Amino acid sequence: MFVLVERQEGLPGRGLFVRSFADLGTAMILASMDSVAEATFVIDGTDHWLQTLLGDPDWLLRGLAKGRARPGRDDLAGLLQCGVDGFRRIVDEARKTWTCARPEYFFDADRFESAHLVLDTAWDVFQEETHRLDPSFHPKVRWLLAQILSRGAPRLVGFSLPGAPDPVTAAVIRELHRRRIPTVGGGWPTLGLDVPGLEHLKTSWGLDWVASGPGELVLSSLYELVRRGRPPNVENLVGEGIDEPHLVALRELPEWSPKFYGSGGPFFAPAGTVPLSSNAGCYWKRCAFCPQAYNVHPYIERRVEFVVRQVEQAVEQADVRHFFFVDECLSPTFAKAFSRAVVGRHLGELHFASMVRPETAFGSDLLQDMARAGFDLLLWGVESMDQDVLRRMRKGTSPAGIRRVLEVSWQAGISNYLFLMTGFPGQTMEQTRQTLAFVRSHRQWVDGVQLSRFVAYAGSEVGRSPALFGVQLGGPSDRELASLDVSGGVAPRAEQDAVYEDFRRHYQNYVSGRYPSFPHDRHSSRGLLALLYRRLGAATWSGGGRMS
């Protein structure tokens, strides 16, 4: 979520400095709005909601006592049996763990399991209250509105929309609309939508506008619309004052440069981290399970020199050493040019992570260049080691090529993290087991792995043409807002669950054990970041899920 307010003397826009994954679109909007003499403030929903949910043990205890958490969870009974003071200590420990009050907490699997239990419980209570009460009058919703309005009525409020309907976000939007404060939304749910789809999304949320494509290409124009009160047509935007909405192919991304100062509110991670972006979109754009296939905006790559300059800024202004490329995937050509440019700057020890496609263009020479530049972690979209499954997915990769890429990456000293998928239409459980068997037998190459169940997104090829894949789709009527239920042509859910639970129980059999590594579950961001911070945790890591 981001908030734009008029610039005031001595009130600069907030710079970008994060200790976790950041909403990169928001970060770019922060910089792009500088050009129109506006101060931009970010209300980080994750951080604020986390602190709020864990900040009131008595509220949480009352909610538990009233049975407002999901029924049938025996693990919650223990929280009620420890007494009021004991419960408060548990919540306090959970808060310390989530905020990494001591960095080593980040690598302690048992502490995180306990913290997740408390957080899930708090979220259960909160969600139940929003259904029983009018969300507009829920104290947490009122708190969030107070944050938005704390500097006066903003000129524009924007939302990075969640993938599924959220009563809290909807309640905030309704209240802002009542106060006649303009609102705009964008993000993942807009991928693959045409103008009517965007209009429906706007109406569903009660927003004034919905933007498609990279936000920094739309927001400056929208600001002019709000400031002047005249209705120009803004490309890739639908809503109030837009007479002839249309989506166009974007030609280039504006340069944006984050400012670094202080650490702000740390959460989820033991060290300062800066998100980087090398591109907008996806250069492959063909995977059948991904909405990028129907993204009307073309793939655009940033200039290497510009991204390198961002790294220099982070090092010189804030001594930040950890970076995460948040792109769909890093192209081999960009990776080569970027790595050689960074090495030439002599910036000292750096640590980079990025998602990549396991294609043979990532050869030995390129991966060695990347390792010298500081790439500690590459997250490979493997999905399957079965050629037929890869063909149906439109992955454009092969088992032999994947095997070679993982081996040479390991030889270069880079941690490999694998994304695997089960339940894709036509994929048998035997094919999933064979993929897992490959990972288990080559665990020396693998420091982390995530097994995910397939879901059909409305904007994907499966979502648009399910009959081609032999499946039927159900789920919510507002298909733009959520993934869809799949039946027919997919492995039974019970069989998928059995394989997944077996994988989770024996997770350490699929990884090398050299560095902290955790199964996906609810720890996905921590599991990824743990390997980016592997040098911080390796000294005390015992390899069994606990600190030694």
C-alpha cells in the first residue's frame, strides 16, 4: 500500500530500505513521484499488521477464549493452558522471533514454528472478528485508516491488491471512498486482463481506478489527473474520467533510484536487504500455468549500468550488502553484463539472489562470472524432471539441460534452490515421485527446495483454455481475484497431499544440509532468505533445523 501527500517543508518522501522482500512496484512509485514534487509515504501492510496482531496478547487471549480461532486445531489448546502470564510470554517471544530481535532467531526452525502458531492464531481471531463485526468498525481497520490519514487527507491512495478478496482492504477502500479520497489499485490480479476485466476488478473493490502494467508508468499521469481535476485519457488505466480506456505496449521503463537511510522497522530477516529489478515482465512468457503468458505489456529490460549504480548507492550510503532481484526471471544476457560490471566496480563482498530459468544458456563461464560478482543463491524454476510434463507446461527446458545447469552452478559455489510443482494437468504422482527421487539422489547440488501444488490462475493458459488441458475449473465467480479450483485430468488431492506431507517430513533428505534450509509451508520467504544470508547462519548452523 502506498500513500501520496502534498510535499511539506521538512517532510521528505520516505526512502527505500527494507529488511525483507519489498513491494518493488511501490518502491518504484516512490521514486517516480519525486518528479511531480510530491512526498510519497508507504504504509507497509505486512509489517504493520504483524506488529498489530502480535502487539496485544490480551486481545488475542480473549479471542481464543471466545472460540474465534479455527475449530479443530488441537495445538491451540496448549496456548490456553499456560495461564495469562505464560501466554503473554509466548506472544512476546513470537514477536521477538518475527522481528529478528536477535539475528540467530531467524535460523531457529523450532522458534519459527512456535511463532507461526501464534501468528496464525492471531490471524484466525482477526478474520473471524471481521466477519462477525462490520469491518468498517473493527478497531484494526480503524487503526489502519488512522495511519493513512495521520498526515492529513492524502491526494491519492494506492493499493497493491491481494490475489483473493480481503475484507480489511475492502473496508479501508470503502471508508476512503466515503471521504472522497481517490483510490487506485494494481498488482498481480491485473495480469492477463483486458479492459472489461479491469473494469470488473475496479467495481469489485470499489476503487476509482485500476492500473495495468508497471505502476511507475501510470502513476505520474494519474497524479496529473487528480491534481488538475481534468479527465485526460491515461494509457493502461481504467476508471473515473477515462473516456476511452485502452491498453498499450509500453516502450521503456523510467529510471528510478531509491534513497537509503536508516533501517526502519525490521522484520522477517537478519540483515538489511535491497530489492533490485532488471526488467518488467518475463522474457519467456510461455509457461501454461503463469498469467504472464497473457500480459499485454512486453518484456522490457533495464540498462545494466543503471542497476549497477543502484548497488553502488546501497553500498556507499547504507553499507547494504544483500540484494534480491525480484523479477520473474533474470535473463542470461543481463546476468552476464551485470556480473562483469559489478566485479569491475570493486565494491567488496556482495550477496545477490535471483529467480532464473534452468536453461543451458546458464553455462559454466556465465555461472562462474555470477559467483565472482556475489551471486550466492539462484532460484531455479525446475517444476519437473519429466520431459512430457515440461512439454505440457510449455517450459522450454529439458531434464538433461536442467541437470547440467544445476551441476555447474554447484561447481561455481552457488546455492541452488529448486521450485517444483505437483498436480499440473496430466502430471501423474509417479512423475512427481520421480522428480523428487532425482532431487534426493543429487542433494549435494541442492541447498533448498520448494514443492508447490498447482493452481489455475484466471490469466494463465490453463485458466483461459482449460479444455485444452482436459480439466474443469470451479471456484469464485470473480475469477480475476483468485486462483481457480481444478478437477478432472489432475491427480487426486489426497494423493498430492500424501506426497507433499512425506516430502515435508523428510525435507532434510532432499537438501545438502550445508546451510540453513526449511520446507516451504508458511516459511517460504524465510526459506529463500535464509540461503541469501547463509554466511550469517553457517557458523552456528547444525544442519538439523536448529541453531547449535
